[in-house]
Amino acid sequence: MPPGRRDVINVEPAAAASPRIAVRKTYKLYVGGQFPRSESGRSYLVRGADGSALAHAARGSRKDLRDAVRSARGAFAGWDGKTAMNRGQVLYRVAELLEGRRDQFQAEVAAAEGLTAAAAREQVDRSIDRWVWYAGWADKLSQVLGTVNPVAAPYFDCTFPEATGVVGVVAPEASSLLGLVSRVAPVVVSGNTCVVLASGGRPLPAVTLSEVLVTSDVPGGVINLITGQRRELVPWLAAHLDVNAIDTWGVPVDLQTSVEEAAIENLKRVSRGPRGADADRFDWLDDRRAQRPEWIAAFLEMKTVWHPIGM
Amino acid sequence: MLSRRVVSASGTTQGPLSAAVPGGLNATRPSVAPLATMNRSTPPAAVTRASDAAGSSGSVSQTWSGGIGLPAQALRRPAAQLPGFRDRGRPDARTPGRPDAQRRIPGSSAASARRHVTQRSPAVSPGPCQPGCTLSRMAERTRAKRPAAGALTTRPRSDTVGRGTASPSSWALGEGQATPWEYAPAPESRDVLTLQARYGLFIGGKEVAPRSGQWFTTLDPATEEPLAEVAKAGPEDVEQAVTAARRAFRRDWGRLPGRERAKYLFRIARILQERSREFAVAETLDNGKPIKETRDVDVPLAAAHFWYYAGWADKLEYAFPGRSPRPLGVAAQIIPWNFPLLMLAWKIAPALAAGNTVVLKPASSTPLSAMLFADVCRQADLPPGVVNIITGPGEIGMALVTHPDVDKVAFTGSTAVGKAIGRAIAGTGKALTLELGGKAANIVFDDAPLDQAIEGVVNGIFFNQGEVCCAGSRLLVQESIADLFTERLKDRLSTLRVGDPMDKNTDVGAINNPAQLAKINELIQVGVDEGAELYQPACELPSRGWFVRPTLFTNVSQSSRIAQEEIFGPVLSVLTFRTPDEAIEKANNTPYGLSAGVWTEKGSRILMMTKRLRAGVIWANTFNRFDPTSPFGGYKESGFGREGGVHGMHAYLDLGEGF
């Protein structure tokens, strides 16, 4: 018997007696359908609500952000060009896959936000429902927001919504999963692609969500997720000239003005949330307030088309 | 515009927008207008020339040599016998083989000069009119008439960049002649308008002298003569106006039921209709745009906006089902000089319908129609402070939008100023809508209805002297018809009447202000310097006033400044494309995204282009149409928010997003 084999035999009884060493996950960025580390080689330690160390998350850089914008731009034509029904099905598919991983998300949300198991479960369940709610909007938007305009001349004239383009989403800081889903789903349902800055202090559920996205028919580049420090990344996102709109919900209060100043440089559409502590206290479980067609409309352009009527 | 002129021959002049009424140009458009039929009877000589031309532009040849399929007798029917067509002169064929009148600009290559020769359109015999031809086709025949004896003598001004280049050689003009026709002056009467020597600020329902104690003069761009003195507001006046607006919002307007607000707006619409000619005259004098445009477009549309939004005032819960719309408060509104009254209406009508009060600042070079509107507010017994109007320079506008008691800012104007406003109010939480610049592409495919396309392209860029944010300033024409199309465009340009805005026959009036004129002339010079080929008709310009000739540039590169920057003047850049993809690529290749035009008879292509063009307004087989029910506004750096339609209401309401 070769020595190696004997070693294994010798080791086995001892291993069975000790507790199994868990395989830890590396939390990475999600860009263009891939999971790169930050090009900067940086990471930061993420702690749970109880102060315990949970994991290292990638500390995204300006370059990571630019790569993410580029892949979002590249994905726009394809995603925007899908039929509304198709986009709706893709969003629904995200809900389907989330449903199968409820336990995992419940554990991560509980650890990140310091919630009880039941409260965390409610956050996860509602996140799933929110995808479903927005999925249903995909093929109804133009019927609710569009118009046929009775112009005072022999013209057919109609107005319908189109996606704005690439949207930067600064996700809510406090609500690591439900808040993020509530801001991202209304952006992508209409055909926008996005670059999301996940919660700075609670980024892990968002990274796990990206693993769901990659397996749920969301084309690579439609949703790109960057983790890292907001104070470092938000100004670059706000100033990027190939970003058409920015959701500033999670922007630190003292950066809001400079973000809006930078955003106007290329006429970014700016969506604002409540400010400061109000933003952190926002009740994402309240369906009446936390899921709105206006949040879809905030990232739409209205296009009006004229054509003569005649023989 | 061509149709307008023809109609005017029979006594009723029409503006570009009124051409949209039933029986207008587009309504009577034939379903297919291939090249063979668009141009009249084709006598043998012309056919020969067409065949010649076919050698250089292949795809044109078949259509040109194709027959028309009408009985010879019909072809020869004298135009004068057709109803609605008044013959202006003896029909005559164009003179073939005339020397090319195109002036080569300095720096153009020998190759481009050669191109001109091959580029000339096949000679077209005007011939007599056919039964059932469209207005524009009839007009085309009119254009080809031999000049009357003693026609207008032209003396092109030498101080303008790019003197008039040439008249179409088909006109066979005598020496010194610019156009074949004589037009008798048709001046609009000024009697209807009595201007005050001075206009104060309109604050709290009263005309008040500015606390600044300063005044400025507003000039007539066509004569450079003063029209009236206008108050130059200072910071104290801004304070007073915002205070008046806030008080009115708290006490009167904000509490008034929608049905009562509606009736005030209906009143305003009615008074504007009743005083329409007075407003048209005031607007033309102050702005320099042709009277037929103010009379047929600006003023009726302004009244229509008040009419449309009046009806919304008590129906807001139906406009936004499931929401409880509330007014925002005090709206600060800044409008430009290109459509002073119309922009005022676009701003004030939805703001008041939603229950806001407003402080409006008109452009400093066009304050008069706003001051007349103040009088309309008084006549309508609008509660004091609901509408406040302050006049003055740009700094006053900035003081207004940054005032802490302003809740909503709406601005129409240049992209640079729009960005400055955005920066100034960043972080304040004020609602903002911006309607900024544009560099619209007008895309003409080879299967387009060419007569209509020519008219649409001309209307697209020369309407309001091109001082239109959504002007079709870039013509993208498919390569296979580019030469023909450009040649016909030049012909058409030569028939535009440039001059006294108060003359009812004028197509292109005065540029609003000398700074704008200088900018236009500068960019024309840039176009020449960058190697584009200039064409300007040899029309006579008045000796006084701020005028510029309708200008067309060919051989324009995509990166040229005249293809990228908003000129805001009557300057058209012609570019070409081969495939739809290339057209879309070029059309979308600017930071702007306000409007675009598509000309083709193929429905599926229109819809595909409509989908892929990144612009807020797409005109298909038409251009520059506006209506209060139709939302207007830009993509990208042309701004955000919409004006017009129910979407325009949204810009003045809080639907609960304020948390």
C-alpha cells in the first residue's frame, strides 16, 4: 500500500470527529455578467449589525465603475430592444429563483441588518413580491403612461414612454435587499440598464442577489453591481457623462448638492428620495408607498410622434 | 412654406401650421410620389437631359425616365385654367445648358467643383399643370415662370458673411434680377396696437415701477428702432414678485376650486383670441418674425394652450388616477425670445391649471407680448399675484430661480444656461424642467414624397428664421437622391422672401437681436472655413435691421461645427447617408435629442426609425408641428420634462413623491 493511501486512512477517524470547516464565499463585483474582483485589488471588511466580521467585500474603484457603465451601455440596446412581455418574464424569473433561496437571503439579511429571523423573512418575501409587482408593469407602461393626442389638425399624434438609457442607482444604505430591489426593479423593467452602488455597510445580500441575477435570464450588463465606499464612488457616478440618469436615494446627505451639480453637466435625470434619517427609516414593506409606477416613470423619456393623415 | 405662398396668390395666406388644416399640404399628399410623377409633364428635351443625368446618378435614372401616364391633353392644360391657381406669368421651359451659377467657396477642391456639374438636377420643364396635382406641384410651376419685366433689382449686402450666391439658372434672369416676380408690398397695419412709452413690472396685479429705478429699451429687429422702454428689475423686485406669488398661492389661487381656476383660464384664452391681431403685431414688431407666423402660429397656439389646460384644472384626479395631485407652489419661469407669447402660454397655462402661482421672466429682447399679457390678466380679473411678470437681464432670472421661496423652476433656452440653472438650484429640492437646445436631423429616404419633403425641410429650418430649438438644422439625405434633392432645395430657397416681417408675404423675417445675428454669421463663416460649400440665394436684404440670407451648406462633415452646434438661425447643413443604420447613427450622434424628422413612404421604416431615433419629438413626413395636446421636450442634453398634453401637467404637480 502506498504511503499516501495509508495516510488517508489514518486521518479519517480524526476528521470525522472534528466540526466541518465551512467553505466561505468570496464576495465580488458583478459587472457585465461576470464576477470580477475590484481591479484595484482592494477589499473591505464587512461587519454584521452585531459587530461581528462577516466577510470581505470588494472595494470597487472609479475604474470598476467605468467598466460597469461601459457594460451597461453595451447591454442597453439588447435589453431595451426586447419585447415588453419578455422583460416582464425575465423579472418574474428573478422572483422565481429568489424564492428558491429564501433561507440563504433570510440569513444574510438578518446578519446584515440585525433583524429577527421572522423580520428578515418578511424582507426577503417582500423583495420577491416586489420583483413580481414590477414584472407585471413591463407591458402596461405605455398603456398607462402613453397617450394618443387629439391635435387640432389632420395628424396622427401619439406619445409613448421609452427607457432613458444607463441609470446609476445609489441604493438605500439601510435596507440591504428590499430597498435595493425596490429601486432597481423599476429602473430595469422599462428597458434601462443600470450600475448599482450597493449599500456601503450592508453589501452582502446585494452581492448574493447578483448570483440570482446571473442565473435568471437577465442579460449580462443589464444590472451591474459595485460594492465599496460611497463617498469615493458616488461623485464619479454622478459625473460620468455616459450615465443618463441617477437615483440618489442612498447618497449621503452632505453629498447631495454636489451630486446634483455634477449630474446637470450632461442633464442627468435625477431621482431623489427622502433625506438623511428619513431615507434610512423609510418603510419598504409599505406597498402603497414603496412600489410606485412613478418610480418607473422617473427613468423614462416620453416620445411624441406625428404623422399626417391623408389619402 | 411653398404652399403658403401659392395660397396667398389667391388671397389667403397661410402659415406653416395652418397648412395642416384639412386640404392642406400634407392632407392632399398623394400616397406615392415617385420622382417620375412629382415633376409635371416631361417634354422630350427634359427626358433627354434626365437620361444624361442618369449617367451620374444611376438610381435616379429609372424614375426620371419613367412616364407619367396622363393623357397628353391633360398635360398641356394651361395652369391658369385650374381652380385655385392664378397664373403669374407666361409659362416657359427652363433654359437648359445654362452655366452653373454655383459659387465655389474658397478652399473647396476641384473635385467638389466638378461634383457640382454632375449634381445639377435634370432639367425640368415646368409645363402646364396637371389636373389633381398638389399645391406644391402647382407652386413648382409657378416658380418656373419667366420673370416679369422690371422685376426686383437686387443689391446684395456686402457686409454679410456669404453674400447671396445665385438664383436658379432656370429662372433665366436678366442682369441684376434676383427673382422673377414682383411682389407688391402687403404690410400688416399697426393701427391695432398702441404701445405705452414705458412698461413697468407686473407684480401683485399692478404695473409697478422697478425699485431699481432702471429701464431699458426694446428694439424692433427689422428697423433697429426703439419700440418702448421696459423696467429693468433688480433683486428687490424679484423679492416683491415672489412674495406676491406666495401670498396669492396661500390666500387665493391655492384655495380656489379647480372649476373656478378653469374659468379664469378659459377667459384668458378667449381674450387672447379676441386680441389676437394686436398680439400678432406686437410679437412681430418685438421679435422680428414674419407677421404670418405670429398671426397663424404663435398667437392661435398660445390661446389654444390656455384653452387646453383650462379644461384640466378641475379634472386632475382623472389625469393621475390613484393619486392626489397637489400644486407645487410658486413657479419661477424663464422663457426665450424665439416664441415669446407661445412660450409664456406653455409655461403659465399648465402652472395655473395645476394651482400654482407664477413669476415669469420674458427674454429681455422680447418683453412686449408678456406685458400685453399682463393686461389680459387684468381684463380676466385674475386674482392679484397669481401671475407676476418681471423683465430684466439674465442675472434677474438667476436671482429668481434661486429665490428660497420658489418651489418649481421651468426654463426654456440654451443648454448652457439650463445647466447653470441646474447647478444653481442643485440640492434645494426644487422641481425642475428644462427645455434646451437641439440639432435635429431631418432624414430623407430615397422613397420619400419629395415635394413634401422639400417643403418640410424648408419649413423645418427656415420657419421662424431657424430660431427654433427643434429646427431641422441637419438634413440627412440618402445618397442616391442627394444631388437631385439638394438642387431642388436650392431652387426652393431662392423663392423664399426675406425682409420686412410686417409684410404678409415675408417668409423669413429679421433675426431677433444683433448678438444672435453675429453668432449666426460667425458659424456661417466657420462652415466656409471648414470646407463646406455655401449656398445662399441672391435675395435682397433690407438696408436696416438684422437679417441673414437663408443658408445651405453642402459637403458638410459629421464633425464640422455647423453639423454639431446649435446655430439657431436659418442655416441648413446637408449630410448624406446610404443605409438606415447610418442615418440613425448620424442622427443620434449629438449630445442633443429634441426632435427629428423622417421622410419615407414606407410605413414600417417610419416606425423603425421612430423607435431608434433618440429624440423627444419625431415628425414623420412632416415637421415643426405643435399642439397643446401634444407633449414636447427632449432626450439627453435637450432637457427633461414635457410641455403640452397631460404630461405637461405632471411637471407642475406633486403626485406624492415628496414623501
